Amino acid sequence: MKILTSLLALGLMATPALAATQTFNDVSVVDVACSKKVAATADAHTRDCALMCEKSGYGIVTADKKFLKFDADGNAKIAEALKASDKTDHLRVNVSGDVQGDTIKVSSVKLL
């Protein structure tokens, strides 16, 4: 019985480690404040607007028009990339991370 209990406990502890990392390639990145109004035309969303709304955070618009927010680390990474970029619009990224509800715990993000 103790062995069964130990195996069950070990299995429950390992479950979060088994969460699959998802990768989204060539998707639009927008700020949270503008996410609803630009979902249909996300490529037209400008870098200047994204930087003005930086405090709201960022996320991606998926191919099926769902918006997934970035976690704090992802927000910091994409804000840095946007500031260093000279792109004016058509803000596209490759992003990998664990999706938890409507948020991506970002492991990597690259502005294209």
C-alpha cells in the first residue's frame, strides 16, 4: 500500500513537468489594450501603438483569431525586441511556451 501511495504521489508531482511546450510560428504580436479591436487586422497594428500600450502587456493573435497573453517574462522579452526594431507594422513573432488558460508562459520569443 505504501508503494502504491508513493508511486501515486510521484506521478502527481511529475505531471506539471509533462506539460507540453507549444510553438506558434509567424503569428501577429499585439498589445493587450488593442487586442480586441485589431484581431481581424493584426498586421496593420503599428509598433508605435504597441510601444505606447506597453504597460498593458503583449500577446499573440493565433491563426484562429484567439488572443493569448504573454506572461511577465514574455512581455519583457518582446518589449525589448520591439524597442530595438525598426519595423513599423506587420509585427510577427515565433514564440514557444506553455499555454495555461489564455496565457503563454514564454520560453522564447523572436520578432521576425
